[in-house]
Amino acid sequence: MGIDANLRRTGRRWAGAAAVAVLVAGLFAACTSTRGAPADLSSSAASPASAVSSTPSASPSAALLSCDDLVPRTQIVQALAAGQPSDDWVVLPASRDAALSIGLITGDRAVEGAGGLACAWRAGPPNSETGEAVLSATILPGAADSWTGSLHGDAPTSDRRTFAGVSAAATCGDPGCGATAAVGSSWVRVDLITGSREGGESAFAKQTDDEVFAELTPAVESVFRAVQGADAAQLQFPNHLPTDGTPAGCRNYLGKVDLASALDVDDVRISTRYQPDPDLDSLFAAAELQLGTSVCSILSLDAGSALLADVTVAPGQAWAVDDAAETTADQGDFRPVQLEGAVSGERALSNCGASTNTCTLDFTLGSDAIEISDAAHPERVAEAIIAGAR
């Protein structure tokens, strides 16, 4: 199953089986993020302060569901081993978003901002490099009524498998295999990011879909059972939902900007056609809609409406960029950069300089987070937005 053309055009979350940098075990062990920490690793959870309020934690008598509660280590290894001998493998926290080379304010960050839980793991032999495969589990409480069977960016799939008594949309595509279902009042999703199996480079290349699911099923059922067994208080995760009325959208920022000059073209048009859509982007889009995230495509009128850049605005989500800047395992190819006009405390991270013609930059502007993607020079657009806002 390929990636929807609209998503490919607008640089959205499921960016295909991009090459994944191999991360060493020591790097992950030093990571302080708990979103993907297995039960045998200790870590501390922290969320940077932001201008938006967070819900209080559940009462002390009902501990919040955590990544540790979702999948035992042996089942994580089983899902990731691709049939290889794995008795001595270790499990390490990872980032699904970094593995997919997507931005820093969508995907798992949007889920966490909307009050969900996002976990991810890698596994491999001790004292060596882990493989590129990533197992992830994502829970968005209260979103069961919005559930769609979308997994890999095409449309909701009609393929079904049963896990822990729950009928789930489950299929393989690009970049892996996954299952998604409404479990109780939550939208739940489990993914195995395998890399491209068609190219033969993935450890899963010789396995059929049924063989992959045979090893993935115990992990999926474990996640579903954990959610089934949790009470409402255990699913009241902290959130960063805006509380100050209607949040500013992408047009609010771009309306004050000379985009043509920033992009060295004669004239541009702004399109808001491609907004977060759960039918295309699963529970990640459902989370973005809760946050008020909006997307503007900047099109050139000089070259037949060619795409020049996408601008994604996530109101009140500056915490996500701040958090990514402090979490080594989540950064992927992103690195800190300086933007003209930024004030003290504002941050920017970019993956520009990689072997692509376009790249992505995420930056904070006050309490908001903004992403410039599918752009040749995203820093020019970012600096124009900052200047226009001030």
C-alpha cells in the first residue's frame, strides 16, 4: 500500500521508508525520555512548561498507564527480531517520528499534546548497534468515536484481524505493518516500522505479511489488554490543549508576510486544502485537530502552482520543539539553528543539509510551534514569519 499522493505532495507525516540512521545503544541508554522506556530501564518524565495549561495527573490511587505497562520486553524483542536469534537482545527507547524522518510537532508529539500516550522501542544485541526497525504503541483517550481504519496514508483499510477479542484494521504497507482499533473509549494503534521490505534491505524482507503479524500479534494484544484493563483515571494523561479561545491558524501568520520575496518568486498563492484528516493520517490527525493545528501550502504562481513550502502551525505547542531539543533520541537528523528575529527562549531545529533538495525546520514563536517543510530554504520563510509577527 503506497502513500497517498496528497500526503506526499504536502510533506505530511507518513513520509515513506526514508533511510533511518542507525543509533547506538549507548546513545539511547543516555536518553531521559520515558515515552519508549521498557520496564528494565529507569528514566524520568518531564514536560517543559508552556503557555497552555495541562490537565492534572490522575489521583495517587490510580497510577497513569505508562509505556512500561504496555508490552513486556520479550514481546518487544519478538516483534522486532524478524525471526533472528534474539535471546540476548536488549530493548531501548526510540522515537517513531525520528525513524520516519518527520517533523517535531506532528505525529507522536501531537498525540502527547492532545493528552495521549506515545511509546516506541528498538532492540538488538547488547553493546552493538540496534536495527532500524521500531515498534510503537499510541493511545489517544476519548477518541474512539473518531476512529478510522487508516494506517499508511492511503485511506481506511478494509483488512481486519482480531487481537485480544477486538476487531482491528490491520495491514502491511509502507513503511511497515500495523493495527488500529477503538479500544474502549480510546483510539489505539500499534506499528512495526520495518523499512522497505520490497527493496530487500529490511530484515523483514523475506517474511510474508502473515509471518510478520505472527510475531507482532503478542505485542498488539498486550497493548489492547492494557488499555482494556485501565480505568478512566489511568488514561488522564497530561495535555497541552490550548485554553485561550480560537487558536491562531497558519493564515494568521502568513497574511503579514512577503512570501514572494522570501522565496525569490514573483507571486505566490496560499492554499489550505490539505488539513489534518483522520481518514488519511489516522489518530495523529485526530490529535492535531484537537490542538487546532492547521496547514498552509505556499504555491508558486510562476511555475504552474508548484509547491514551494508547507507551513504547519500548532498553537500552544512550543513545548514540543523544546522537548525535542532536549531529547537526543527524538532529534533524528534535526539540529539546532539560529533564526534572525528570534528572542531569548525561542528555539529552532532543522534537518537541512541532508541529501535532499528540500528539508524541514521547526521553530517556536511565543507559545506556538511552526513547521516549514518541503522547502528549499525553510529558514527564509521562518524568518519572514517571525518578522511579520513582530
